Amino acid sequence: MSLPLPPPEQLSAFPGHNFALIHGLGMAPVFWRLYAPQFMLEHKTIAYPLPGHDGWPLPVAGQPLYTQQIVSAYANAIERDFRGQPVTLFGHSTGGFVSLAIAAARPDLVRAIVLIGGFACGRFEGRERLAARLLRIPHIGPALFQTLFKRWISTRETFRSGSIDCVYDKSCPWESDETQQMMEDVRVRLQCCRPEDVGSVVRWFQNSTLLDHLEKITTPVLNLVGANDEIVPAHHQLRLARSMPNAMTVLFGQTGHLLMVERQSELNRILSRFSAAPWIVMSPGRSARITKPRITSAQAEGWVATRGSLIARFKTAWGTKTAQIH
């Protein structure tokens, strides 16, 4: 059974680059109205929900999901909303998983990929959180998951408390009246979702892996990693980048899973440079399809210089280009 197309949430409509944003599990496109990088809002940017989230219910409540049908729905939406022009996919967490699946199946639609807290295997190499494990319990697992999900979104306090693991600094120094209202808007949108649909998304990525497809993704990839990510382990995110031929990783110290919240200003500067020339991560003069990425210290320093002194050092690690921000 095919899926209907995801509803677009238009964030900006200026000429220039095209950006398609896909959020993570238990989130809503309205989140990006506050936390989309400013650079994106100066171009054409559309946010899409995950299946079963915010205005995109599954045709049958709790139905099984398959990668091919999910990719097809997003691809058709991109063709509809961007008139077939390639986009930079900006995926957070599960949205990153979806972005990689789209790039693997429809490279003609993808100019570049930006991952934040991304993963390529739904098991995180053996690490799963409680809600995901509940779904594996025979008979009662789905009901337990749905109960936990409904309890999480039931009040402002429970929603904030359940989300606190996503950040490194639990005191949330960036929190303001504006951010609190945004999170309330997300919570209200999630209350319109069917918990069994959200559970279907979890079961889908639990049983899915893209690890065998990564080396075939030749699209330029900017992989942004919070070193203290408690949701998707940093070592998985680094392994992910190592497996792709044209990926650059930027590792943020003292940063968790919500990098776009915790490092908003740095993210905007890095993204603006990458978006202007995503091929910077590719080896010059050779086909992306046959090369592993290489970068010299001089090249790295030239790239970083456009951002002042944000990046303290550039090093080669895990077989891919890696910058570390302290």
C-alpha cells in the first residue's frame, strides 16, 4: 500500500538553494520555525514530517512501513514542491535516516545532505532506548509504547522532562519564552498523532539498516555530531561518515542530540559555507564515484578561515574528514 504524500510546511520561498528538512521522532515541522539555520530561511525551504506525524497519518492505523514506500512518498513530494529540482536534505536523527534512504534510491533529487545526530542502522549497533525496547515485548509491547507516548505528551512538564536527555547541558541556558512556546506547539501537534502510527515508524527503523548502501551514496554529506549525544552514540555517527565516499564530519564537544539548538550560531556559519560549495568534501579533479575523500591541512585551514576561529583543529579520523569544535 502506497503512502499519501507528506504535507509541506513552507518556511521560506526565496530564490537560490533548495532545502528539504525532515525532523526526528516525536517532533513536528513547526520546530524548524525557530531552529532552522538562518541561512536556509534566505532560500527556498520546506519542512516535512515523518510518517505518522503532524498531518501525515498512515492510511491504516499502525500499519507496517517499508523503506521503498517511504522513499517514494518523499521523492514525489520533492518533485511536486521543488518542481523536480535537486535539494539539500537536512535530516535530524530519524530524519537523517530517511535522508540517506532518499539519497540512496533517488540521487537525482539530492544535491547534498546535512545530517545531525544521524544513523544508518535502527539498532544503533545494539543500543536501544526504553520506548523502542517496549515494542519488542510480545502482545503487550505496542500497548505499553502507546501508553508511554501519550503520557510523555500529556503535559508541558512531562514533555520537557522526557526531552531533556537530548541535550548536553541539562540547565538549558538557551531556554526562553520563545523556545518554551515552540515546544508547546510541537507537543500540541503530537497530540493529534495516533500513537500506533508513531510506533510503526519505530518498528520500521528498528528493523532497517542502510549500512550496506552507504558506500554507494556519492552525494556530498556534511555530518554534524554532538560528542555527548545520548540518543545516537557518536561512534555510530562517525562510523556512518566513514562508510560514505564524500562525507565531512564536524564533531562538537559538550553537545548532545539537539545540535541545532545547542550550537545554533556555529551551525549557521558552517552550513552557509557548505551549501555554497558542497563539493568541498570531494577530492578535486576525480569522479566522486571512485574516490575516498581526502583533504590536506592547508585545504582544511582555508575552509575554516571563512568562519573565524570556530574550528580549533582539523584531523583525519575514522577514514573521513573530521573537524572538532571545542
